[in-house]
Amino acid sequence: MVMALGSLGKEPPACFVLQRIPMQAPHLELGRDAEDAALDYFLACTPRARLLERNRRFRCGELDLIFEVGEVGAGSSAELVFVEVRARSGGGMAKGFETIGPAKRARLRRAIGVFLSRYPSRSRRTQTMRVDILSWDSGKWTHLKNVWL
């Protein structure tokens, strides 16, 4: 006689339960780890920085990290900082920040425009905004501030 596990009146032991463990491609794991480290690095190096959003996706592109830097309150303003994170696993001739081509710059510009149009209260609270690039190359960070897209 064959009995189904559920008919025993108990939940099946954990060894019988199939769980899907998500596997990511190595470059996606590198990107996720680099974003984690970039977040810690930026917060450690930038006084009064506050993370607003992370991995904000729009149809036109994705914004890795979005911060407000400075005081937010009556009579003061904060700067809105969009951070693009780049990481290279090594061995390449180009640095991470050098891999941002015209198409990626256009996607970043469009995504920033969509972010500002959907969240106008954020742009009113802040007087300035900038785009930074954090690039992980050969075991060290390169931080380019206020890059032109």
C-alpha cells in the first residue's frame, strides 16, 4: 500500500520539502555585493547622508542608490545625490567608471527625469542635485562626484 506523505497527519520532514534556492550569475552577485559595499562606503564618507531609495527601477532604466545629503527642514536644503555603482571583477583594461557608455548615460538621464517627475516634493525640498559614480576596481573605490551625463 502506498500512502501519500500528507495522509500521515503530519507535515513531511524538511528533507522532503523542495525549496528553490535562487542562483544568480556571478556578475549579478558581484553587482549586488558592490552595491552593498558602496552603500556602506558612501554613508561612511558623506556626513549627513540619508538613503532614500535603492535599486529604483523604471521602464527606462534603474537608479542604484539615491541619497539626500545635508539638513532637511525649515530654512535648510539637502542635496539629492544619484549614485551609479560599477564593479569590475579584475583583469580588464578599463576601469568601472569607463564602462558607462552613451546608452547607459541616456538611461540614467531618463530614469532621473522620471524619478523627479514622480516625486516633485523631493526636488522642491532640495536645491541641488548631482550624479556620482562609485567604481570598485582592483580592491579600491574610485568616487567621482558631480559627473556630467
